[in-house]
Amino acid sequence: MREQGFALVELLLALAVGGLVVLATFGLLQQAQQGYLVGVARIEAQQSARFALQRMAREIRAAGFDPAGADFPAIVNPSATSLTIQKDLNGNGVIDVNGESITYLLRGTTLRRNAGGGAQPVIEGVQALALTYLDPDGVPTGAPERIRTVIIELTVRPDPSLGARPLETLAVTMQTQVRLRNR
């Protein structure tokens, strides 16, 4: 009488096939996780860029508020990566340092906002900030008294701690055009 069971060769073959199935499953899970990280990283970059653009646009739109008629420029020191917004919030005809003069600037990869208390970070991971200034006719200008529209273009890459690779291909570029209300 012969006993029923598996031979050593059959057992080794079953283990090898099972190992291949486990490896294939692990590979699929790893690809799915990488896809998830890419999606999270892109959404994070989009949200950061959108937040920064909305905040800058809101304050640029209000630049030049002048209830006293002091006739000051709405934007001073315009450059490709920074600008200073002026508005007379208390109506005294003088631009105070705290709150009535706001500077946005790109320092390294950090977009910063200084409203008189030091340059505080707005968002991190900025690859590029491009500010273009247009006069009333839509022609680019650098003269502060002629600026009526500001075009903001912002490129943000995801936070490297999210683990998605390659970060350069996940960078998000957003643009907005802001018309100054008070000029």
C-alpha cells in the first residue's frame, strides 16, 4: 500500500509558484502606492499655488486704496519676482509701514509676505514666480504710476517628503491676471 502525499519536488515547485505570485502582487501594490503618492503630491502643489495666487490677487486688487486723495503709487518696486503694494487703510493720507505696505517676494523656494512684521512664508516649494506689469493699454511697463494690471505666474513643485518621484514632472504652473480696482 502506497501512502498519499506530496513529493519534495512537488512541494518545491508549489513554493516557487507561490513566491512568484507574492512577488507579482507586491510589485502591483508598490506601483499603486507610487501612483497614489503622485496624485497626492500634485494635489498638494495645486492647492499651494491656488492659495498663494488667491491671496496675492486679493491684496493686489485692493492696492492703491486712497480715501484721502494723497495720490501715491499703488505698487512700488515692481520686479519680476517681487512687488510692494500700498493702500491707505486708515485714510490719514500716509502709508504706514504696518499693514498699509505689503511686500511679496521670492526668497529661494519660499514665497514670502511682509506686512511690516518681517517676511513670513506664504508657501514653500516655489520653482518660479513671474510678475508682469501692464499699463492701461495692456502694454508691459515698469513704471509704478502706470501699472493697472498685474499678471502673476507661479510654478510650485510638491513637497519632497511626500515621496513621489520625479518631483520636476509634478510641478504645477498657474497664472492669474489682476486688475487694480483703485487705479
